[in-house]
Amino acid sequence: MDLSDHTGPDSLTPIQPIPIVAIGASAGGPEGISELLTHLSPTSGWAFMYIQPTDTDQPDLLSNRLAPLTQMPVLDAQDRTPINANHVYIIPVHADVHVMNGQLVFRERPRRPAHLPIDRFFISLAEQQGAASIGVLLSGLSTDGTLGLKALKAANGITFAQDGTAKFQGMSVSAQAEGVVDKVLPIRDIARELDWLSHQQDFFQDRAVIESSAENGQPQPPEPDNGELMALLQLVRKFVGVDFSHYKTATIRRRVLRRMALYKLRLLTDYMDYLRQHPTEAGLLYNDLLINVTSFFRDTDTMEYLGKVLFPQLLAGKTENEPFRLWIPACSTGEEVYSLAILLLEAQDNLDKSIPTQIFATDLSGRVITQARMGRFSVSQLANVSPKRLSRFFTRDQDGYYCISKIIRDVCVFATHNVFVDPPFSRLDLISCRNLLIYTDTTLQRKAIATFHYALNPTGYLILGKAETVGSYTTLFTQVAKTFKVYARKTSVTRSVFPLVDLLHQRSIIKPHPGDNGQQERTNTSPSLNLSAPLPPGYPTEMWGKKAFQPMSMHYKPGQPDDLDQRVNGLLSQYTPASVVINKDMEIIRFQGSTSLFLEPASGRANFNLLKMARPELLFDLRTAINKAHKSGQPASKTGLLIRVREETYHITINAVPFLSQSQEPLVLVIFNEVTPAILTPSAPSQLRNRRIKQLEDELAALRDDMRSILEEQDAGREELQSANEEIISSNEELQSINEELETSKEEIQSNNEELQTINQELQLSNDQLSEAYDYSDAIFGTIRETVIILDKDLRVRSANRAFFKTFRLESDDTIGRLLYELGNQQWDIPALRSLLDKVINDNTSIQAYEMTHHFQDLGEKVLRLNARKVVRLQGQAAILLAIEDITDHSQVQRLLVFLQSILTHAPVNIQLFKSVRNERNTIVDFQLVPLVNDLGQRANPSVEELYRTSFKARYSDTEQISLFTQYVQVVETGDPLQIELPNELATQPEWHQITANRFEDGILLVTSTIAKRHRH
């Protein structure tokens, strides 16, 4: 195995598909792609795709900006654009773009909570190109691209991410945290790696292309030495303790070649030397070999079938408080586990009984089990989760990630487990093992299928991936939903025995052995014969078709083995008991009575097919009767049949009765009956009688010899059994001693368990109190009218209430996790605010009622009142609680009041506002003065308190003003204004006043002005 160097891409025979480098970026992306293009070779043989899910640049403007930076053509991608080598394509943000048959195909954007074009394009690239693809992530703030790189890596592609030189590192950090980045480098070094890989085209050739070139006589890479590969796997086993020798060789080869390409190693022996010198590489190769690819609600059709058909039927068959047990081997990071848990919980919504749920999720990798236990997922990982499920089963934390709800997490148990070596779980109702067996050889597949059969209840089900089947083990499982790869456990065979030894190095597993003539005793493991129940409507198509399914019969207690003997005997009371039970493949699964007259084993390999064992004279009529029973769903019979056995002629009748087993498997009971015709007894000659006597004597002598041999064998067998019995007694004594030790250990464990339960109850109580306090504080946080945000020590937004998003017109997805100064196109980059927050975080000072005026691009000028203080969160992390009060309207009103007060103060008139004072009959008896400005004239100016306490009558007690009281009342009652002129009798010089009275709400507004000059003239 090697990666042969070449003089250049032009020396290679052209291959398809063209290798593609997909480059994803968001904020800061144009700068990153510009730098990358300046370092790329224009003759690398790659096709470059650039995806940027933001509208900062129009596609045509971006292509014009990038075109001068490279000699390669820079094109705006269109629907059905052919992909050519040494070209750069700008992928638009408005479309969902896929790679298909060497073209860029546009599809309608899916309706999802978040549009993730980088993930979508990377995943499409992985599906179509496989190893002939490379993914690169540059600058960006979101998590888009993480799932895409994961898919590329699983498809043997190579992944890169920009290092700390990126302007924004959110995308790169997210991908690195997920463990899907092969190399983290500066842009210049990424270009160098791409240039080196462009000369290793053998690595990117698909297996089919290599075979095609061999057929055409073209040179092909040398076949690797499997001996070296096995030596490598032994070395890996030494480091990580896992044996991969029974995984598919082709898969392992591709993974190893991929690691060799990353380190520029051409020979497998060089890679083995590198592995010995760098033991950590064994862990990286180990993670690559495990291929952890999963997503929420993967394979939508299968998930819909489980949620709407299978789960409701299984739960309906459960009794109150009987647990439903589910096992998910190879669970990866938990997306499938939580998906099935959600479907189960939704299926229980329609039940009127409580069904406890136990979900066991296992994986070989402890790293992914740790991630699964956390139950914490990014927005991109939840792309397939509907908004309804997102709001019901997830909660969003302060970092913008979604956490699985407690009601789902509590039913899931995660554990590190090797399905091929470790003992399995038992009494399971369902096993979901999707896309694991396709990576293993037949040895592990055989062991896994037997293990699943052992672990399931008699009525259990097995779910496999789209490309997986039970293979030749149709005696253990029958397929009930071919479209969805759902299998029911067969109970018509002896239960699989789980071996207590490591079978990884064995080439076969224990198979059930039939007894003589198939008459093996199989009590309590046979399918139930639900003969009393009517057949479902449309029996021929529903039971023997490919897509139609009927609800399972619930006339039995789930988990209870079938009582086949009782059911068959009830039917055979009406017939001669020479019969067999067959499945839809004509395979005999049970014999009843003596069938030797009608059936006999065929020579060669043991075969229980009815048509292979039946007498030749019966084949045609037997097949006809069985097919008729299948099609009609009713018993069918054939009479008047003749067979000749050992020169004797027999008259035979056949009855075929269809029925359903407990697991809904269609079966047929075939009953044979010998009919004796009425024949007159002829007078036999004496010589015939003597011959018959001689024949019987010979047969009797032979039987005696056989009996003697049998007795001798029985004596020998009895001695062996006696010896075995003594060994069993000895073993029993040892087991008894072990059992006593286990009892002692059990008591100790029980004592420890009680202590743990007590501690757990205390922790649970504390957790409930914390949850209640958190919910209470979160409710307060979201309800208050003032805008409040929480910043970390780096001034990134960790949380904000609804008032903040509403007031400043921001979206949560664009705010959480970003720097405060980057929000709203950097509109919050305010020097005064920077200075204040720096003092808060560094000097631990508090800000109280600090007013700040700032002009926002979309909101205009705002007057803000700030209050901030430093708080300490969990794990000692510092944070800033910043409360922002928008007092723009209040400031405007204050300025307006000051302006109005200035006008009233300097106006050459006296303005007074009186409020009506009414008695119990709603009659105005007085007026109460409301202060506005100082009075005019020579009257003494009382204080504000005195003005409120003084009535009109008390303040103006002179006769003239009292006489006006009645006119003022008329103004209030009618609304007609009043204008009069009166002399000022108290003035030292002649002076006249003009009084104007107008109604103002339930009172009057008096305006008094001096008109002395006009009267003087």
C-alpha cells in the first residue's frame, strides 16, 4: 500500500469525478478566500466551490472581486452548471445547491428553522464524491459546516480549518470541538497541503474507477499486502485494545490511506513506524475507523413508520407499569437515541396507561458516549427537528446550544459496550442497530444477529439500516416491513444461546440443529396459532405483499412464549394428526405425527423445504392447495390422491389451513390423511401366506438385532451420563460456594445502594430547588420591561431578555455568542461604553444611572440610561449584568416641559387652571386651583401647597370675583367661552383686566391680561 508520487496532474489518466475542494465561510470570509486564491496553483486539477451564507456581498460583485486574484476562471454557479477542473465557483446563498453527476444542481430551500447551506453542500458532496472531496472552513461566527465536515470525513474526505489567524473563529472552533477537523492551519499552509494532495490522485480514485481502468488495460495502483494490513491492525489492538481484523478490509484500507495522506507517507510500513513513534496517532486512527455518522430523525420514512405504526402497536400490547425496553448499539453521539425517545414519548401521549420506558444506548467509543450523555447540540445538528419538537423537548442554554429535556434524558442510559464481545442486554422489546453491520465481515454479522435474537423478547423487533439485512438467518428473523428493514423475532426455533467465550476468532457460530426428521422438541418457543381470530381484510396482499402492513394481533400477553402445542392440538382434534407447519418460504418449522409416508428427507445437505421432502406424486397437488390457501385466506383441500411407496398404493387427502403466528408471520398447517378404500378380501394361496410369514420372521430377527445394538448404546450412554452427572454435582457444589459469596457481595452492594439512593434523593431535591429557582429567575428575566443582557468577561453576549431584542430590533441567533461591539453592524462599538465596561470587569466598579446618547443606524438617536455591575457565575466565571433603560421619550418630554414652563413664565398674561369641586349631587360648589405659573398683579403669591389647599372662593373673596363664580360654572356646564373686562379697584392707578374663561376638562382655564392703555385712550 503506497501513495505514489507523480510528476503532476497532467501525467495522470483523467478520472471521474473531478476532485472538489469545498470552502465554507461566513463573517470575514471574503478576506479569507481572497488570501487562499492567491496561494493556490491554477493547474491543481481541483474544482473549487466557495459557499458563504451571508449577504454581505452580491455573488456577481464577489466574483468580480476574486477574479483578479487567480488565473482560474471565477464563475457564479447556476442550475445545471457543469463542474470543470481548475475553476472556482461561487455558490449563491438563496438556493440549496447539490453536486450530482458532475453538475451543480439547484433545489428549493427546505423549510427549516435554520438555513445551513455549508452543511447541506458538504453533505451532498460527501454522498456524491466520497474520497474525491476536501472540506475547508475559514472565518465565521456560526456552527454551520460542522456536520458537513463530519460527513466528509466519514466518506474518506479530508478536512481543514483555519487556525487562530481567522478574523472570526466560531466555525473553526465548533468543528474542532466535534473532532471532525484533520488539520488546523493558516491559509498559506492549507494551500500548500492542497497542492501536495493534487499530486496524489490515486488516493481520490474510487474503487470502481480502478477496476474499470484494469478492464481497459490501463495501469492501476498495486494491490496492498493484506499481511501488512493485518500487522497494522494488531499494532492498533495493542494500543487501544480493540480488534478490527473482522471489519471490512476495503473500509480499513481507505481509512489508513487517508491517514497516510495526511502525514505524506507513501508506504504502509512507514505509517506503522510513525504509529510506533507517535502513540497518540493510534487513538486518531481508532476514531476514524469507528465512523460516527448520525443525525436527528435520520431516514425520515423509517422514523415515521416507527412513530405511527410500530411504537403504538408495541405500547398498546403492554400492561400497566410493564416497561418498554429498547437497545441502540453503536449509538454514536446520541442523536438517534433521543430521536427514538421522542417518538416513544409522543406515542405514549395517546395512551390511557403508564408505560415506563428504558432505553439502553451503547457504543465502543467512550468519547462519543460522553458527548451523548451531555445531550447538548448546536443549531446545525437540530436541522431535522421540527419547531414543535424543539420547543417541547429542548431548552436553550446561555451559549446558544440546545439541551435535551430532563424527561427525555432520564429514560436514556448510556454505556461503553462492545456488541461483539460484551454480554448483551436482555428482555428487550426492540433493538435498533442501523449502519453498523455494513462495516463488518460475515463473522461479526453472524454473531451480532445471534446476539440480537438472544436479547429480544419472543415478540421483539429488530431494525437495521437501509443497506443491511439478516442475510441467511431467516430462521431467526422474519421481515415484516421490507421498505423499512424491520424484522420480527422468530420464536419457531430454539432460542439462540449467547456464548460465554470470545468468538471474535471463530469462523462460525452455533446454529440450531434439527432433530431426526425434523421432530425436535421445541416447547415454549413456537409461534402462536391465533386460529380463533379472523384473518385481516385483504389477506393475500396484506400478508404476502411488500408494502402493506396490518396492526399486530393483541390477543396475547406480550413477552409470553407461544403455546404451540395447545393451539395445534386444538386444531388437530378435527383431523388426522399427520401434519407439518410451514412458513411463506415453504420451510417446515414443525412436524406433527408420523409423516414418513408422505415426506422423506432428500439426499445431501439437510433441507426442510416441504417441496423437497414431499413424495413426487404429491408435489403438484400440494403446491396447488397451499397457494389456494394463501390467496383465499381459507382452508383448501385435495382428495383422491394416490402415491406408491415400496410397491404399495395409498389413497391420500391433503388439507391446507392458513393462520397467523403471534408475531404476525403467515403460516400454513398442512394435514395429510390416508384413506382406506373398501376392498374385498381375496382368497390367498398357502404359498403366499408362507412367504409372508417368512418375511415377517426376517423382519423380527432384524429388529431384535437392532434392539440389541440400541441396548448396548444405551448402556454406554448411561455410563457417560453417570460420569457427567458426577461432574455436574461437583460443579454444583462449586457454584453453591460461589453463590454464597455472591450473596455476601449482594448484601454489601445493597447497603451501598441504599446509601447512594439517599444521597441521590438529596441531590435530586437540591436539583429540583435549583431548577425551580432557575425557572423563577428566568421568568423574571424575560418579563421585566427594561432591556437586560448578560456579558461574559470577553464581553460576548451570553443571554438577553425579550425586551432587548424588541427594543433594538435584533435576532437571538445573530446576538447570542457574539461580541457586544459586533451587534447590529458594529453599532454598539461606542468608546464611552467600552470604557465603562472595562472598568466594571477590571476594577469591579458599578455603573448607576449613567446616561448616554447614541445614534443608531436603524433606530435613530437614542438616550439610554445604563446600570451595570459585575457578578460571579458558576465555576467562578465572571460576568457583567447590564441593564439598559431607553429614556429617549422621557428626555423629549422633559425638554418640552422646560420649554413650556419658560413660555408660561415670561408671557405677559396670568394663566390659572381651576378644577371643579362638586358635592354629592354633582353640583359645582367651588373651584380648586391647579398651579401653573406665578399670578399677575399685586396679589400675594402663595406657595404651591397653599394653592392646592386654597379654593376659588377662599382665594378671591371680593364681591366682584364672587359674582363671576356663577358665570364660570356656566362655562363648565355648557362649554361656552366667557370674555369680560373688569377694572382693578385695588390698583393705585386706573387699570383694567380682560378675563377669558374656557372649559378645560372638568374645570376652567382663566387667562387674565392688562388692558389699561386701551381704556386710557
